[in-house]
Amino acid sequence: MCARVVKNKLRTLLRNRMKQLKVPLEDPYRRLVVEYLNVVLGHSEQSEQYWERKIKPALQSIFIDALSDIEAKASYNLKSLISTFESDVMDGRLFVRRRTAALLHCARCALVASVIG
């Protein structure tokens, strides 16, 4: 679910940038993807705030009852789930990144998928 929210927000950012720039070059869009993923998956105060102010509310409005009562509390750090999730195959941040890339499988998002895949 987190990956779907990330994907939707990334697509919105890309659409807005395309309307703004109106250029067919890849570099500005590639840079946008990298900067966005650094915010989403990074270890910064900006990342923590983004999860608290953008991702968590989006999860709660799009996926009703997706969060447990504990996770839905304002004091709960939802990003900690991906930071502490780890399996023998990959950690949580890599999982979200790969899942987002898989969700961006359409042709017009090939550039984005190549950057994050």
C-alpha cells in the first residue's frame, strides 16, 4: 500500500513537471525521481515529516482501515515499518523501491522504472 501511495504521488509530480517544462529531455525527470525517492526512502527529518504529513494521511484516506489502531495514531512513526522490516532477501526500503518500480510498469513510466528498478 505504501508503494502505491508513493507511485501515485510520483506520477503526480512527473505530470506537473511535464506540464511546466514541456521538454522531451530525460534528465529533469530522472532528477525529480531521484530527489523524490531520497525524500521517501532517506534518513532525514524531511523524510520523517513527509511520511507523517503525506504518506500516512494518503494511506488512511485511500485504504480505509489499512492501518491498525496503533499505526493510525499521530504519534506512531509509520516510516519505522520500512526501516525495521527486513527479511533474508531485502530490507524494507528496497522492498518499497522495487514494489514502486513494479507498479510503474507502463510504457510512459519506463524511464522512472529504469531509475528505481
